[in-house]
Amino acid sequence: MADRDRERDRPQPHQLQVHPQRYDPGAKSLMPKRGPTASQVIAVLTLLPVGGTLLLLSGLTLAGSVIGLLVTTPLFVIFSPVLVPAAVTIGLAVTGFFASGAFGLTGLTSMSWVFNYLRKATGSMMADMAGYVGKKTKEMGQEVQTKAHEVGKTGSR
């Protein structure tokens, strides 16, 4: 008992540690406290040439597109009486193909919906019919049983 009292009176090892937080509005708060890791340095050294090469290729592609447009613009102007009706015709043909596909898909979807609707309706009618036939069969069986019972009673007298 005395040991328990001593343990209760002894200070417990619960301590509260407070770490002060300082607000530093300068640019140093945005910078990491330590330098980049080796894997980060390797990643930058690897991706820098790849990114530069892709940037160079995109610049060459843009320059080629601009030069091609400068060369072909006079041809478009000269041949526009032929090219504009051809473009309109091709556009109408593509629109017609897309419209026929959309109408066909809509028709198939509608037919599928009607088929499923009729199948569900026919299935419920068949279930109702089966229930009716089962009920009638049960009634007929009971009627035959009662008649057989009556014949059995009258035949034994």
C-alpha cells in the first residue's frame, strides 16, 4: 500500500515541449534548407538535353510550317475557284457519312429498346399465364379429388 502511495506522488514523465515558430517573410523561406540530392541533379542533367532537343525540333517545325504557308498561299488564291467548291463538296460528303452513321446508330438503339420492352412485356404476360394455368390446375385437381371422395363414399354403401 505504501508503495502505491509513493508511485502516485512521484512526478510523471509527461512533458510538453514547445518549439517556437518564426515567420520569415523573406525569400529564404521559399528556398530549401539544404541543396539538391544526387538523384535530382542527375535528373536535371539528363532531362536538360532532351528538353532542349525537343524545343529545337518544335522551332524547326514552326519555321517549316510558316515557309510552307508562304509558298502555298499564292497557289490557294490562284486555284480557289476550284478548291473552294471541292472543299465544300468533300465537307458535305463527310457530313453525310457522319449523319448516316448517327441515324443508323439511333435506329439500332431504338430497335434494341423496343425489342427489350416487348420481351419484358411478353415475359410478364407469360408469368401471368403460368400463374393462371397453375391456379386452374390446382382447382381442377381439388375438384377431381372431391369427386373421387364422393364416389368412394357412395360406392361403399
